[in-house]
Amino acid sequence: MRARRLSSLSDDVIADMVARYVSGESQTSIARTYGLDQPTVSHLVRPHAPPARSRRRAHGTGNGAGRLTDDQVRHIRSTFDTGGITQMSLARQHDISPSTVHGIITGKTHTQFYGSSPN
């Protein structure tokens, strides 16, 4: 089957393709109906599709793999900021790696407590 040219597609046809895509029909199925290839259909319908679900991950206790509570993170930061304790000591107290403590202190991890980088 020979692919159609984009210029031969009316606005109504494009609107129909978008509606079919938004309702859940695959791009491949739509392409077959109109004699197009899937990348062409993707080019036409993706700008009109609803945004993809956010891929952001949960922080702290909302993340099932998280080992620290929000209060523990705050405690690590405030204790280190006050001075007199090493990162290694904090790591032992909380049963976490020294690199995790370093990430908390420098703002590389647990950034929800900084809003942005602390520096």
C-alpha cells in the first residue's frame, strides 16, 4: 500500500485521527485506516494528545523503598549544621551509608527540604 501525502489530508481527517487516538485507538491502527505509516500519524496526533502521566517519584515515606522519614532527614541536616558530628557518625546512627548522609547535607538528595540546591 502506498503512503498518502500529508498535504492530501484535510483538517477533518486530521481531527478524526486525533479523536480516535485520544479515545485510545493505536497509532498503527489509525495509520492502516488512512494509508499512512505510524510515524506520520504520531507526528500528526501527538501534539493534540493529553500530556503523559507524570513520572515523578514520591519522596520520603511516600516512597516504598525509602528508608528515612522526613523527620530523620531534618534531624540529619540540623545535627550536621550545628557541628560537632561527622557524616560517618550520622550514617551509623541512622543505619544508612555515608554517601546518603553526604547527599542529604549537600542537597543532592532529599531536595524537597531545600526547594532548590542549598548552595
